[in-house]
Amino acid sequence: MNKIKLFAVIVFAIFIVGCSSTSYHAGELKDSYTPTAIDVADDNNVAIVKVADGLTIWKVDGDRKVGIFKMLFRKGLDSLLLSEGDHYLTGSIKGKDLRIKQASYVGGHEYFIDYLTVTVGDRMTVYYWIKDLTDDKVILGREITEEELKNN
């Protein structure tokens, strides 16, 4: 009988450790991008927006920019040419829909949308930010590191 209780305690401990394990995943800048022009009137006044590997964009300002089959298979745009001004984006990351808040993009600048995901059990939290690579500053959100989250 004691062996059964010991086995039950071990199984329960493994279950608790397995369910409460935390995993982190950070986005990365890809080697190459294929930019898609979105309602661009003047080629000289465009902002280039690149997204981290694993993140795809489907909509710009509420207008769908990819076909339904690409959306179903979570294949969207990896980079955009946007006209100068305020835009919000919709896409997905690891199968989870993500709406990126409105940000102000400046023509002639290059931007990078980066992210960090934290998964605890079945729950995934996404932290994202937009960085202006031309000025080397974050324009939306706050850049977060894995170490910073582990220490909190």
C-alpha cells in the first residue's frame, strides 16, 4: 500500500512541475524580407515595417491584405511599405491573433516589430514592441528581455 501512495505522490509532483513550467520565445530579425506596398502613393515617403520571425500580418487599418487561404494557414506578410502616418496592424503569432496598436510611422524610416512570448501551461502571453531602426528607439511598447521577466 505504501508503494501505491509513493507512486501517486511522484505522479502528482511530475504533473505539477509539468503544468507550471514556463517557456520563453523571442522573435528574431530574419535574413531576408519581401516588402508589400500598402496604399503607397509616394515612393519617397514610405516607412518600411519588418516583423520578427513567427509573426505575420494580415490586415492594415482594418483592411485585409492577404487571401483567406493564407489566413487559414497563418501565412501573412512579413514586411510592409506603409505611407507616412498612423496605422494599426492585425496578424498572428504562434496561432494566436494579435492586434498591434496604432503607431505613427515616419517616411524614410525602417521599423521592426519584435516580440517575446511567455508560455505557462496552456496559457501564452505575448509582449510586443515596435522599434524605429533608423533612430534606434522604441516607438510603441517597451523592449522586454527574457531575463527581465524571469527576475520578476
